[in-house]
Amino acid sequence: MNPFLAVVIASFLARLSYQMARSPVLPRFAEHLGAAPELIGMVVAASTVTGVLFKLPAGALSDLFGRRRVMLLGAVFFAIPPFLYPFVGNASSLLALRLVHGFATAIFSPVASANVAGLGEARRGARLGWFSSANDVGATAGPLIGGLILYATTSFAVSYLLVGLIGMLALGAALLVPVTETSAAPAERSLTARTVEFRQGFRDVITTPAVLTAAVVEATMYLGFGAFLGFLPLYARTVGLNDAAIAVVLTLQLAVAVLAKPLTGNLSDRLGRKPVIVLGLFACAAALPLIFRMASLAGLLATVPLLGLGVAAVTPATNALIADLVAAQRLGTGMGVFGTIWDIGEAAGPILAGVLIGQFGYEPAFDVIAAIIAAVAVVFAMRIRIATAQTGSSEQP
């Protein structure tokens, strides 16, 4: 099978399963188990915390042992943990299971991204945009299917059993990913040689300031997006929406991102990464306060597309920038560093939002988060110098 197509199919199914498990079902499940807003934020963020700890090692190890092998390991975690959710009886157990389930994206995601980025420099932004859109198709269908199943059955167990079945399909699809030159591990290397290379690769990537800058930008965007995913279902119920309507709102936001990412990725190839990233951050900062002031389905449907456009602008451009900045043999490590910092932002979003909402309410909470995103956009716009506008590969802090 074509390597790009194979990774896209496996990632689509993995993302579909993951998003069905997460929103809107997860915060509702945590609330059903009696969790307070602060604990709900921790539950939503738990799988992302696993990503913070393990994306970097997974990406770096894929450079040494082969990307296909590591992708298969990640796919196992999409297939097995969902079947344990029906046995969860309290919020603490749910938190622990979410930490385990987080190994799925922690291991799989950076390696899949590195595989796609390693297929060539030409049109890298566009290719990563298509790849990200394919992931988002799964992410779009996930909340819709999850919300509708929960609405129709009122059963969390049924919802998570379906998550597990789709996770099994993701594992099967990952088995179809071929071993390519860019994903095969070099043969005949001793453990000592692999250890030395692991350390060297980590040092090369982590000491590149522009790599860290791009990762922080993505993390900031996901600070807001993670808070949005974690608390929109609960906010929407306070203004009278049912689970099906909430699923439609989430689906619209993700659908906009799906359609826009190939275009924004291609735009970053043509105009450079920086302007696309800056505009995306400002769009996210503008959208969040508006969304959490809407009191009707029509209002939410009118405002969530702006957030979708912001996410669509930032994600392909930052992924492509990372790939521009690291050597081909370090792509796994680069995407691991990127994913780790990104997950710090995504994990912090629901936690920060939970604390702020518990103390001040929805509107002030998302005003603060939007201000953080806008501040990072201003700093990025003013402090990052672009030496090559076409690719952005010479961007420096």
C-alpha cells in the first residue's frame, strides 16, 4: 500500500476512536460519577499528561528501531483500554484509566507525523495539512457518533464498547503500513550505538531554539482548544442544549478545521509559516470569549467556525516548521519534542479552565485563556525573524 495512504487510514481510525472516548462522552461520564469541575478538568487532561511524558521517548525510539514497529505498539493502546471503561465505578478509577489510554496517542501520534514529514520536503506543509485533515475527519466523526450514541442509548458502556471496536480496526489498519526507507530502522547496530544515537538526537533537537518556539506556539493554541473540548459540553447544557446538539456544535468546529487545513498548509508553503501561525493564534483568541458568551445553538454554530479556522491555520504550519528545522534522521525525535510540549498545553487547558470556572465562571475563565493566546501571538510576531519567506526553514527566535 502507498505509505502515505496507509498512515492516513490508520491515523483516521485511531483519531476516530480517541475522540469518541473523549468528547462529549468523557466529561459527561466524569460528571455522572460525581466529579467536581476541577476533577473533570484533570480527567479530560489525563491522557494528554501521558503524552507529555512519553511522546518524546516514543518519537526518539522510532528513529532507532523503526517507525512501523513503534506505531503498532501505540495502536495496541487504541484497541485494548476502551473495553475497560464499563467497569469504572468512580472518578479516581476513570482518571487512572485515562492515563493508560493516553499511551495510544503518546506513542502513535508523533511517529505517524514523522512518517508523513519524512516522505519529502516538497509540498511538506500541504501534505501535513492533508494528513491533519484526515485525522480531523476522524475527530469530527468521533464527537458526533459518541454524542448521538449516548443520546440514543443513555449508556456510557455502549459508547465505550464501540470505541474499543474502532480501536481494533485502527490496530488492523496499522498492520498495513509498509516499512519504507524513511521508517526502517538501520540494521546491525549495537545497543550502545543506539543509546549514543538516542542521546545525540535528543541533544540536537532540544538545543534548536526555533523547534522549541514552534512547539510552545502549538501548545498555547492547544491550551485554549483543550479547554474548549473539555468544557463546551458542560457549558452547552447550562444554556439548554442536549447531547445531540452539543455533538453538532463540536462537529461543525472540527469540520471547518478539516476543510481548511490543506489550504492553510499549502498557504504556509507559499507565504511562509510565520504569518499563517500568527493569524491562526489571533483567530483562536478571538473565538473563545465569543463562544462562551453564546446562549443558544444558533450562537454557538455562528462562532465555533472561527476557532476551527484558527486551529487549521496553526497546526499544519507548526508541524511543517518542525520538519523544516530538523534532519531527516531526527524527525521522530523532533515530532516527539513537539508533541510533548504541545501536550503540556493541551493538558493544562482543561485543568486551568476547571480551576478558573470553579472560581469565577465560564466567561472570565475563557477571557483569561484568550488573553494568554493573544499575548503569545504578539510575542511570536515581534520576536521571530524570518530569513526565508518561502519555507520558513530559517525562522529563528
